Amino acid sequence: MVVRHSTRRETLASLVAEEIRPNARRIDQENVYPVENLQRLHEAGVLTLCIPERYGGGGGGWNGDYAESLDCLRLVAQACPSTSQALMVNMLSHVWIAALGSDQQRERLFSEALAGKTFCGWASEPSAGKVETRLSTTATRVEGGYRVEGVKYFATGSGASDYYIVFCQDVSKKRLSEGLLLACIPADDPCVEVRLDWDAMGQRGTNSGSAALHGCVVPDERIIGSPGAYFSAWTLSLFAQLGFAAIYLGAAEGALQFATDYIMTKARAWPPATRAVDDPYIQHLMGELSVELRAAGCLLRDAAEQLPAAETESAAFVRAAEAANAAKVKATTASLRTVVDVFQACGASSTKRSYYFPELALRSVRTLTLHDPVDRKLQAIGKSLLGVDSPRPGLL
């Protein structure tokens, strides 16, 4: 059953407060994938939000309401950024299937997702210079399908998802734009070697280590889209970029909420103020941080609302890409500033490890924003403004 947006958000808000937030510390400290949180998100109808309504999902992705999906990511990230990233990779996988899959693939894979199966997508590779021309993960044509071989990095959900959607290069095609394939590989395929080597500063619960594919034979019915079709589905890369922005914006919003509560109940006042909430410097700083995050949120929603038109129109894609780049830049700078400056507003005692969330947000935002350097987004905005180049679809 499709739940109306307001009801779904109320349900999610309660779930975040009662179950996801209490789990966040353990997930971070133990470096474990948030399997229980994903199960609860599935039961609440959020995990399948980006499955089209005609297949029984929430309709929050392809041909649907992207803005609601991003709002959900922000809300979850306010309590547990790792869970939000796990939710995002499922959303992305569902959008890829909706946009590129055949009717039979959608029916089969979405029915499994609705039954509780989880998905994640692997695009990144450890080798340099991979994106513009070719991937080192190859797909060689064999009878009835492809043989996929290679190594993936930042493989979120490794060892904890039911399906991996792997970006690979058809070796018969010269360029990535002609030969990119998405292979849906069951996690229990013996050819998949998951390397649990994720030990980063932040986003510790995402299982984003590496994985090797040792000659996986993927039948045609599990190849999502034809070679290069991904680059004709304009919004796929933009939705991925906005999903990342939503996560670290949400984490920063969670840090600001912590600071608000802390200042109102625990922070020490500096003379002549008798209460921390009356300190004009704290008031000024908190006002600045609030404005920064609200501005980033407005840009994020503006970009999300442009995605539906960009699905079919190249001119609309250019406008949406420019909006997405702007949202990504503002979310990055506002979030990074917020997760640092909340400590300045709260004072030294707020760095105690018992107050885990501000430190968790700091590490998670700093880690996640490094995946896509903001300087490159600024360069893309400048190129478009100066008429040097127009935005083009990318992998993620």
C-alpha cells in the first residue's frame, strides 16, 4: 500500500527517534552495517520508496517525487549517517532498475525488494583515470550473458546486501559512454570476493571496502540496460550526487540540533551573560549556521524538483545539473562549517565522548564530502556560466 507523504514522514520521524538514533553509536563503534535499521525502514515503506507505484513502491524516484526521497535521507542522517548511506544505495539501485530495466526485470527485482531483499551499487574503482574513458572492471560477452571481472572500491554494503549492481565495461566498446553495463549479481555468487577492509575515519557502518569479481558469469536477464544506456537516462547521476548532499546536510542538521539542545540545557555562560542562550556571540554563530543549512536545503530541494523534466529533455538536464552542482557545493561548505563550529558554540565540555553525535557527524561529513571534491563542482559551474562547457552525465 502506498502511504501518503505526510504520513510516511511522520512514521519515519518516529522510527528515527525511537530506533535509528539509539543504534547509531553502536553501528559507528562496532563498524557494522545497519541491517536492523534497514529492516525497520523496509517495514515502514521507506526502503522501497524509490520503487515506482505501479510495482508497489512509494514512487519517490524515476518518474516520481525525488524531493521526498532526499528529505527522507536527510531525516535519517540527522540520527545515523551510515544508515542514511545504506538507504541511499538501495534507492539508487531501485532508480537504476526503474530507468533501465526491462518490464520483466522490474517485476522480478522489485518483487524481491518489496519482500525485503537489499541492493547496493558498485561503481568506484581504485585505479586512477577510470571514469572518462573506460572501467577496469570488464564484461566479456559469453553465451547467454557476460563474464565480469575486476575490483571495486567504496563498495558500500559489501557482505551485507542481497544483490550487488556492478558497473562494468563491455570490452567490445572503446569508450565508457558506449560500453557501460550494470550487472546485477547475487551476493551469494561464489565468484564475488568481499574484502571487509573498510576502516575509515567516518561512515564506519557502511561496509564500503573493496570487492573482487572473479569471472562472474551474469546471464542477460540480470544485465540492467543495454551498453551505454545509463548515459541516456539523464537524471541518474544527478540523483546520486544529490543523495550524497542530502546525507551530509542531514548529519550537519543533526549536529546543529545537538548544539541547540546542549546550549539550552548544559553550556556554561560567559560573563556578563548569566545563561549561555543569552550570549550574543553564541546567538550570532548559531544564527549563521542555521542560515547556511537552510540555504543549502533550499538549493537541494530546488535541484530535486528539476529532476523529473531532466529525465527526457537534454536542455532540462543542463539546467538540473547546474542546480545540482550548486546544491552540492552549498551543502558541502555549509555542512563542513557546521560540524566544526557547533563545538565552538557549545564549548570544550561538548567534546566529551559521551556526547557521541557531534563527533560522529564531524567524522562522517568530512569523510563523505571527500568522495566528490567541491572544487570540481565549482569549476563545472564556472565553465557553464562562461559558456566553456555544459554539464554532462557522470557515473555517480
